[in-house]
Amino acid sequence: MSTANRPEDINCPTSEGLAGFQGGFLESPRGHHQPLLRLEWDPQKTRLIRDRLEVLTFDPAGRLFSFSAQGSVWRRGMDGRVLEIIHDHDPRADMPACNFHEGRVTGLEEAEKWHHWVGKALAEARQRFGPHPALEAPTRFDWKADAEAFLSIFRPVGILPPDQYRALVLQLTWGCAYNKCTFCDFFKKDTFRLKPPDEFREHVRRATDFFGPSLRGRKGVFLGEANAVGIPTPALMEALAIVREVLAGCPEAEPPRFEKVCSFLDTFSTDRTLEEWRALRDAGLDRLYLGMESGSSRVLKFLRKPGSADLSVHLVELLKKAGLRVGPIVMTGVGGLEMAEEHLHETAAMLNRMPLEPEDRIYVSEFMTVPGSEYETLARQAGMHEMTRMGCRVQSRQLRSMLKFDPPPHGPAVALYDVRQFIY
Ligand code: SF4
């Protein structure tokens, strides 16, 4: 497909959607009461840009992925909700580029209002560009039916690592097998369950059917939920074989993106040997995101999270030897002002003992107390002083400055993990 800057220049494909097309764009200039309008497309996405300010992004099935409007970024969740990500610069911050974000999930009524706004933007684009194939799928997309179909296959996805927001999530387990950490409320109401092989195979089949052409815009497989990789090794091997088998029959899931499987793992629920980890890597397991939270035993005890700095370091050594990539996740601000020094120094020391490489990534999650959580009650009882958001940011920067690793591309990246920006 060639590119052009006037609608009349385009010789459009009309029937097969955008698969196989390299991409292109159309632009319609600003007119009387009309914004500048630009339509861009490639096999992974369609973008509609109004006056360079409002950007709507759709996946290949026409599903709205995100849009920017009214100074915020908005993301549509698969379950029909919409997340507003509000950029919040703290003018008191005596630090360069100290940006915070707030996340607000809309109710379904407000989401409906946005669906209507998107519909109007698409109608305007059709009127100005004509029936272009890049607009076909977004225009005929049924938001409500899509959300219902999603919820008939998936449970709402509670959390993912930031670089996995666009993965194909496959839910092998439900809930968390441990479920006792005081700060975590993701799975508190759930009883842990591992899907039997036939049920999981059916889930993978339905999930890949549901995404269909959208798989072209998805970035690999994430095996959920919580510590799904903590299940017995034979069950995990069988699950990885099912993922391979079903995706191999799916033309949209082209290799190598879908040959690699990522997942969360806690640091205490498995005592696999090196050989077992190697076999899992050979079966497709690729990167594990490790919820470590702190290098301080006192903080871990307060969080009621089993494990220790030694155990975390040992696990990373084992996983690296097995050829897996790792993503240690630590929090800043946990343990309040009272444990701040100990938490900072022992967490930095723990990370510095790990044999991390450029392909690995350290995640720093700035803690926020979940209202009504056990952590909140225990902190209050202990007379603990909570760290402010700015205090957490300062601690994140201190932690980063204490790490011995070379900066990328010679060492692991260090990235913020902001749960406020997540919706699947
Ligand atoms: S192990 Fe992870 S998922 Fe389970 S309760 Fe603790 S933090 Fe939450």
C-alpha cells in the first residue's frame, strides 16, 4: 500500500482488511469548523488523529485500544471499562521529570459516553476519507458483545508487568495459592484453582478465537494468574505443550513472538531443580517476573511474605543458569518511614548480589496502601508513618543510584511499575 496525503489519491484495498499491507496514511487538511484529520494503518493497528491532539488507536479487529483526549490518556479494557490515566506533575517536586500518574477506572455509564464519542470520530473519518478498509473493522465493532464474549472466556485480569500489557493472557490458574500477603488484595476473594488440561486447552482455543486478527497486535503469551508457574512441574510442562499445540494451529500467532511464555513467580513456592527449569525453558518458558518486594527480612515479615534475600538471590542464580530471563520486582515505601533505611539498603544489597544481565529488567513499584487492607490495619496498630508518594519516588531514585549494574545496553534496565496505569 502506498502512502498519500489526499483522500482522492488513494487506491484502497476493499475487502481483506489490512493483513498483508505494509501500512500507509491519509490526511485531510483543517477546514472551516473541521479539524486536521489523519488516518494511519499497518498490519498491527489503525490510528485516527484529530488535530494532532486526539489520537485513537484500534487493533486489527477494530477493538479500541487507547485514545487521548481532554489532556488524559484513556485505555479501553477488554471487559468494556475505560481507564483514564491522568498526568500529574507535582510543582513542588524539586526533581527534574518528576511525573506521577493517577488512574481512574470509569463506570460502564461513563465508558458508554466514550464509546459514543469514538463512534462520532469514526463517522467523521468515514465522511471525510470515504469507506477506507482501515475504518471498516473499528466502525462495525460491537463493544458490548465484545466485552461479554471476553468475560465468558476470561476472568478480569488483575495485574500484569508493564511490558506485558499487550500480551495474550492465558489463565491456567485462578487466584493465588498463597494469598496471605498483607498488602495484596488482588485475589483475596478467590480460592486457588488449577485448570485441568482439557479445560485449559478449551480456554486457549477460545482465547485465540476471541482475539483472532488482533493476535497480530499482541506481544507474546503471559501465563496467569498470580504465581501460575508455582504449580507442579509435570502440570506446567503439559500446559506449555497445550499453548504450543493450539497456537501452532493459529495463523495469526506467528513465531517467534508466540513461542515464548512469560509469567509471575513468587520466590518461595517452588523448589525446582536446575534440570527442571532447563526443561521448562526448552518447553517455551522465557521470562519470570519475581515478586520480591524487599531485601529486608523485617519488612518481609511485616508484609507476611515468606522468603528472604538469600532465597531470592539463590532463585535468580538458578533461573539464570537455566537460561531464563528474570524481572525482579521490589517495592519502595513499604515498611513506612520506620523501616525506610533498612528496606532501602537491604533491597539494594539483595539486587546487587544477583547475576542480572542486559536481557533482565528490575521493576520498582511505588507502594500505595490498599484501603481496608491488613497492611493498613497493622501499620496503624504499629503507629507506623506511611511514606508519601513523593517519599516513595525519592526512595526509588535512591535505590536506583545504589545499584551497581551498568546502564542498558550493558546492564539490566530499571523501570517503574505503576499499577495505576494498568487495565487489560
Ligand atoms: S504471593 Fe503475590 S499474588 Fe499471592 S498474595 Fe502475595 S503478593 Fe499477592
